[in-house]
Amino acid sequence: MEKMKTLRQYAKAKKLPLVKHMGNVDGEWVDYALGICDQSKITTEKTIEGRTVYGTELPEERDDIQYEQKHINDMSLPDTITKMEGVHDLRFAELGGDEFLPLHLDDPWSLRFLVMLEGSHDFIAEEETIPMYSKQVWFINGSYLHGVKNHSNKTRTALLGKWSFNEENIEELYSDN
């Protein structure tokens, strides 16, 4: 029964946009966030423990990929992020230079966002490639099979988080901002 509920939620989430550029953050906030990232401990295991997977590869379990996450409890966030309800599960994600985070699904129970702090990457999903650059805030629909390619030889750092999956937030995704 639980698996059927999850499959229905994936179907519901797939009705939402694949991605949406939500706005930008300023350089001062990026510097603040990178400072917190530098002081945070690696907690990639927490992501592995909390993940529910349906026939997908877990990138965190691959030893050959330079990918680390650093979970944090709280930090000051810009309006671009807090205009959506229920911000939770904040974590920094560092993807090594010239690395590919393999195609995977995220759980469908929340709306995901990504703030590119340092570097850039291509978000790859549904035969589309969307370049994402420093200071940009994106909604990413993790209910689609997706991966990330860092074309640089330097580490890409992003802040990842989730918003509540509710009607107000869904309406905001369809607004023109």
C-alpha cells in the first residue's frame, strides 16, 4: 500500500515543471553561505540513510564520484527562497571537478530547490540539459530521472533544500514571479 501511495505522489509531482529559475541571490549572501559551508562537517551518510529509492542508483554509494553533502540546521536565507513555505533539509552539496552525478530520482514528497554558490553545472533530465550558474536559485523536480554534470575542473558548490509540497507553493511555481 505504501509503495502505491509513493507512486501516486510521483505521478502528481510530475505534473509540475521540470525546472524553474526562481531568481538570483547577491554576491554578499553567496559569500556568507560559502563561509558556513567551509565550517560545516561532511554528513553525506545522512543523505544515504534518509533516501528511499525505487530502482535507481545511489550516487553517494559510488566510491569513484567526488560528491559530499554537509547538512545544516539553520542559516539566514534570502527572500527568493523564503517566499515559499516550509523550507527544510538544508545542505551544501560539493561536486568535484569534471564529475557526473548519475541519473537518479529524489523522493516525491517535497519540492526541491538548488542555489548555485560556486561554479556551474548542467542539470540533465528528460532529454533536456539546463545550464545553471552561480547566484541562481532553481526549483528542480526530483520526480524526474535527473543528473548533474560539472564541466569545470573545479568543485561546484550548491545549497540544496526542500519546500513543503502544498497548494501555495505549487501556485508560486506557476506564477511569473
